[in-house]
Amino acid sequence: MWNHVNTRQLALKILGLRCHKHSRACVGLLGEKPQRSEYKHCRLCSTSAPPWRILFFGTDDFALESLKSLTATRGTNESVVASLEVVALSNNVPVKKFADQNGLPVHIWPVVDLQGRFDVGVVVSFGCLLKERLIRQFPLGILNVHPSLLPRWRGPAPVFHTVLHGDATTGVTIMQIRPCRFDVGPILRQETYSVPTHCTADQLGATLATRGAHLLMDTLKTLPERLANKVEQNQTGATSAPKISISMSWVSWEDQTCGEIDRLFRAIGSRIPLRTLWMGKTIKLLDFVGKCDISLSGTKLQFQKSHGRPPIPGSIIYLKMSNTLAVCCKDDWVGFKAVVLKKRLSAADFYNGYMHHGLTGKPSHQPEQCLFISNRTETSKGTELKETIA
């Protein structure tokens, strides 16, 4: 049989004002009609403990790890997710495809009126600034999973800059979004991680995606407590992590050491091939093998006798035994197994076709034909990739 309490509970649910079953503030004392202040308190009751109604904003594979973790907890006894919906930038991103496959409601950006439908938002690798009027529609605000130890590496490409600059330590941060600015909000949780030696940005990003998803779930379990103890970011040590640009791929043989070229390749090599100039033409450098051991008494000396000069940055030697092009840089030599000049060429093909006179069997004595040239003009430009790399 329905009574006044049940009727009021149903009415509150229809209004989107979820209440706890035994909340006195929701039903009024002894079944009395709740006052306006009690309705406000009822709204607070609905966001005092999990499970939460969550709206997830994301795009790429990094974001997908957090979405998978949120999806996996639905319906379990200790779930922190009451409901889960997704905001995507387009129909062709991994987050949108996963949501469709798993029956999650999807909204294509931008979204407008969400008032009363969600408790908290979660943003992971989304790439769009959120305005204050959107953030205010979430009683517990909007959280962000960021793959760095903020305030270091604020911006869209923290993982790439971590590898590029040789950071020994990184981590993940759970922070609260502030309107109209990236990565400046208060910190709820942080976890450090030692960067493995010689790891690539792709490898590091995959690891941090998993760790970030775990940290997000732990944060949601005790979210009110975490919000009460959030800490504002220290401006000291803040650094910027802008989008990866094509201009970064040009190797400067005179200025960059073996270690710097190695980090550049591990940071961007899977997305953008390293580049140099060969007789005025752009050449892409592939299959980087790191530092090459060129002894002074062997190949270097032979090069000097053949060309009448000691090797200078950009000088090229073909190492037949390992089928490698060794290139002189600021402090030593680095090697590549293949290049692209009109088409992909192995080191042997490039040597035979461009560095060596195949008909006479004599090496070229023209200095420019055994030299890679740094492109000073292109390295000064800031032509950015259209895609957002997080």
C-alpha cells in the first residue's frame, strides 16, 4: 500500500532528486512535507557516497582504459558507477566505438543541458576546454586523469615530453577541472612511476593509462573525502607540454647528441619519422638502432682517407657488416637501417644507389654526396600536427 513517504520518494525521483531510502531530510519529519531547504539537503544526500552517475568525456586509446574500468564495475556489489554515459568528439574515435559495442549512451560534443542527470564528470584525453556553465552542472565537479606529475607537463602531450626530456620519474594525477584552462585545477590524487630505460612514448603511455584508470577508480570510492582534502597546484616547476609538431622531427646533427636523438626517436618516431636533407631533398630516417661503435683506427680513419677530411656532423658511413647507415652527430655516431627517398630503401640500397658509383665501383668524392644536412629553416617553424597527441 502506498503511503505519503512512498509518494514523496517517487516524486523526488521524477524530479531527479535521488535520495537515500532512510533519509529523514528527503521525506520530512514524520512524513511532513519537506521545506525548500530540505530539498537542497536532499540533493546533497544523493551525492554523498557512491555509486555515482558519471558522464565520461574521452577520445583515444589512453582514455579507453579508464572507460573500460568504469564499465567493468557496473552491476557489481562494490560498484562506484550507478550509471555511465559518454561524450565523444566524433564517431571515429576508440571511445565512441567502445561505447557503442557496450551499449553506453553516447553524446557527440558539444553537450549543453545536463542539469540533475549526473553527479560527477570524468575527462580523459579529451582535448576541449570546458566552460564554467557546463562544470557547474555536476555537483561533484569534473575529474581529469592526466599522465604526468602536475604541475610538470601541463598540456596535450605530457607523455611525449616526458620521454623527449629524459625524465627519470613521471606518474599520473587525478585533478579537478577548472573552467577554460588546461591542467591547472586542484589535485586529488597522485601516483609516481619510474620511467623505464629506453622506453618509447607509446609504451609509457600504455602503462600510465592503466595506472591512471586504477587511480581513478580508487578516487571515486572515496570522492567526497578526496574533494575535501584537495590541494592546489604549486606554480613552481610548472612546464608546458604542447602538441607534437612536424618541425620537431628534423635532426640537427651539429647540435644534438646521440642521447638526444635517441630520446627524440623514442618520443615521436612511431608517429613522425625523423627527417634530414640529402642534396636538397627531404629524407626520412627509419629503423633507428641507436649509437654506433665507430673506432678511430677503423672506419673513421678510412672515411678520412677517402674524403680528405675528418668526419663532421652529418657525415655518413655505410657499415656493411650490420647493414647500417651511421651518421655523425654532435658527440658520436647514430645508426639507421632504412630511409625513405621517393620510396623506402634499405641502408645497402641507399649506399649502392646514392653514395656509391655502381658502374665504376668507386666511392663518390663529392662531399655533399656523403653528408646529411640539418634543415635550419624547418626546425625553426612550428607546424603542428592536426591530431591531438596526449
